[in-house]
Amino acid sequence: MSKVDKDWHELPGPVAAAKLVEFRKELREQNLHDTEEPTLESSTAPAPGEVRNARTSDGTYNDLTCPRMGSAGMRFGRNVPLSETFPDTANLMTPSPRRVSLELLTRTTFQPATILNVIAAAWIQFMVHDWFVHKKGAWTYTHDIPVDEGDTWHERPMRVPKTPADPPKVAGSTRPPAYINESTHWWDGSQVYGSTPASQASLRAGRDGKVLVSPSGRLGVDPVTGREITGFTENGWVGLSLLHGLFALEHNAVSDLLKRHNPTWDDERLFQQARLVTAALLAKIHTVEWSPAILPAEITAAGVRNNWFGALGKLQNVFTGLNDKDLLAGIPGSPTDHHGTPFSLTEEFVSVYRMHTLMPDDYTIRSAETGAELGQFELPEISGRRGVEVLARFSPVDLFYSFGVAYPGAVRLHNYPRTLQALVQDNGETFDLGTVDILRDRERGVPRYNQFRRLVHKSPVTSFEELTDNPAWAAEIKRVYSGDLEKVDTMVGLMAEPLPEGFGFSDTAFRIFLLMASRRLKSDRFLSKDYRPEVYTKQGIEWVEETTMIDVITRHFPSLAPAMKGLDNAFKPWTARR
């Protein structure tokens, strides 16, 4: 195992950039592990014609020679060796996840992330719902979590349904448990479009390639469930709903563009083409806007942008002969490459995106026109069915503005939303989501913090004082983990370790980000070799390349333009009216 200089981010730009390239190469060689058994095999059967230039609803046929790769229902992979992913069942409750939640995560004073706005917090949840959805467990098969004397939790022990493991498919298998992703693994907008033919059909308008959404950006509501009609409807709140409505409008705008240039195309062709373009736009916005917003250090911001544009920037579209050199020309348009391992998202990728601390507990709704206060709400009041009622009460313009001028929480200890530690869902089920976050990593065999560091080629910390630069936190972590540094949970370590300047989350988490951010583009043929006018149309490519998140918002809500005047990124705090 190599030892990585932990201060790489302090090196001069060119040297730091070279280090990042070196890190990514090492991670690609050593940190991609397939969990499928038996391993997926290539198919020699010709792919149906209709899947060659359009995404399927369930993610099949992205790789034409291995149709099931990355599709809904396939297993999560791993970024650490499989031998390191057996759950430590003997210590699953050591220390109690509930105690970790209460003593280390609980928000005492709101710590704002002043480099971002609340739209950025909604955005990452919006993306996560595209990327991964574990199967839900049953209340008949639960983890029983110890609850200390004096704890006000309503039941003893606290019960949390176990994540169902995918049954072994090879007789006598001795591999660790693996888990199914019910969403597609691809970056394909499945949170907007669904991951099954039925869910996709339910949200289509049936004409001109369009989806169901009102001109004001409001989605229809299912009278049976009380949820909005969109590709993914769980864990909803107002901020998430705004993004679902916004990109439904954007899909329809793309459909209009395509119809103007292709008047003979039918509804199906227009829909599939608009979906392809809109999904690519989502991937691009995340890559070149959200990621630099939360990682604004010059070297990291440039690095993640280069995943899309390359070091030559938009010249990739001029010097197309460079498209096999994605460091120079960007990944879109370059050859597809799985780097020796069938593509899937990973449990470690899930783990580093546990960013519930971004969510504030309290929200002020303001007028976009005057800045006047229109109402105050706690998170439960703008979530679930109650959130749907708030959406009907206020205009999307005022809601977007309110979230644009407000700060999210920082990804740090003692900043977990108190309302998520007593989350009551629409069906009446109650969870401490902080407890669940800690438990899920342990249950799914994510190595604990120090071992996690070793496995992503970072030196382990040797003391609680080295783990964090906050002496009070060091003492608290030491007490909760009874002085055992090797027992510290990965999420706790990631939220405690000192942040490099210009980082919105930890350098250790960044190692997984560095690997998987480019992999999601490079493995997806629609974001690599098939990102070209022959597949997207000339107008489709131009739409993706020329559109920013500011453009999307102001295209559909032009009155919000003044609040973003002078900004280069819609995820940065907007200008508040006084």
C-alpha cells in the first residue's frame, strides 16, 4: 500500500494536479471491485435497434455487449477489497449507533456552509435519488439498537429494519453480503423519469414528447398517495419538489426545440431524445457547477470541471481528434472505459454522500419581489404531504428565491438536523436518521474510519487529537468510542477531520469522489463515446454545452434573474433583497 502525502492540496497547482492524476490512477487500479456472482458475461447477441441511440427506462443496454450492467436490480460494487467488507457483526452495536447520533451528531448550534445556498442541499438529494435506492427491509426483521436510560426514544430497543442482502447466486459462496440498487446505476435522470416502464409511462403527457407539469413548474399529485407524479417520490420536501418541477419544465423545453428542428418526429422519438439531452445536462451541471461550488479550492474546482471540459476547455468540440485524451479534451466524446471492472455504483460512494447535515431545521419563506417574510417553517412542515401543501400555498419563484438566499449546514459534527433525529414519515414510521446512517455503514460492511483511510491510500490517524483539530470533539469522540480509535465510524471521522482550505467536505471522502466522479462519465456510453451529434443531434449537444443552472432557472422563472446577477454559479448564495 502506498502512502499518500496528506498535504497534496497545499502543493503548487501543477504539482497538485499531477498528484490528483496519480491518485486517480492508483484508485482505478486498486479500488474497483465487482460484487456480482457469477460475474456478468458479455453477450454476442445483437442489441435491439431502439436501444442504440436512446436510454432504456431500467438502464439495460447502456453497454451493448453486457446488457444488464448498471441496470436497476444489479448489486452495488465496492471501492475496497471484498475481504474488507464483511460486516463486523460482533461489534455492530459498539458503540450504540443511537449514542453516536445523540452525542456526536446532534446539532447544538447551526453551523452554516456560507459558500453554498439551500438549493445546493436540495440538489445533492435530487442527484442521490438518481444514483442509488437500497431495498427496504421489513419490520419483522430488524436491528435492535440499545437505548440508554434517560433517552426519550419511544421504544426500547430502537428497531430499524435490516437492509435485505441479495441472496448468493453461486452455491457455497463465501463472499460478503451484497445489496441491490433498485434504481439504475447510470447517471440517467431516473429520479425524473423513473426506473421502470410503468413509472415512466405514468408521468408522460402523451404528446410532443412531453412530461406532465404545469407552466408554473408544479407537478401533478397522485390522489391516492398524496405524492407528486415524478420518477422518484420518497423522502420528499419542498426543495426537492422544486427541482423535480424545474427539470420537468426543462425536458419540455428541450422537446419543443427538437420538434422545431424535426417536425416529423413522433411523441416517442421526441421524448427519448429530450430525456437523453436533459439527463446529460443534469450530469454536466453537477460536474461543472455543484461540485466546484462545494469544492471551491482552485485545484479541485479545476479538476472536476476538467472531467467534463478537459484542460483545453470547450476546445474539445473544435479539436475532436483529441477525444481519446480525456485529460485534455474531457470525458464526454472520449472512448468508453470500465477500467477492468463492470460498472456499478458502490457502497462506499453511498457512504461519502451521507450529507444530511446540509439540511437546515428552520426555513424562512420570502417574497422574491420585495424580500418580505411570508412564513416560517420547520423541516417537517415542508416535507412529505405537508410539503405538497406548502408548494400549493407559495409560488415557485418565492420558494426558489428563499432557498437561494439561505445557507445550508456544513458537513461537520454536531450539525445533524434535530428534526431528522426524530423523523416521522407520512406512513407514521419514526426514525432517528442519524442512528440509521451510522448503522447502515456498519451493516453493509463499510470499513470504519481508520481502515477506510488505509484502503484509500491515506495514512491512518494515530490519535484522537490528530483525527480532528477541535479539542472538544477529540475528547467527545474518545469518550464515545471508549478510547478505541479503530472503532470510530467512517461518517464520524469524515465530519471531524480538518478540512483543507476550499473544501466543503473531507479529503478522505474526496478520494472516493475523485474515483467515482470520472467513472460515472467514463463508463456511460451516452456520456462518453456516444456523446456526439449523431446520437444527441447538433441542437441537443449545443443545449447541454451552452446551458448552466442559472440558465435553467431563469429560462422558466425569468423574474429570478436579478437575484443571481453577477453570480457565476446558481449554487452560491444569491443576492438578498433588502
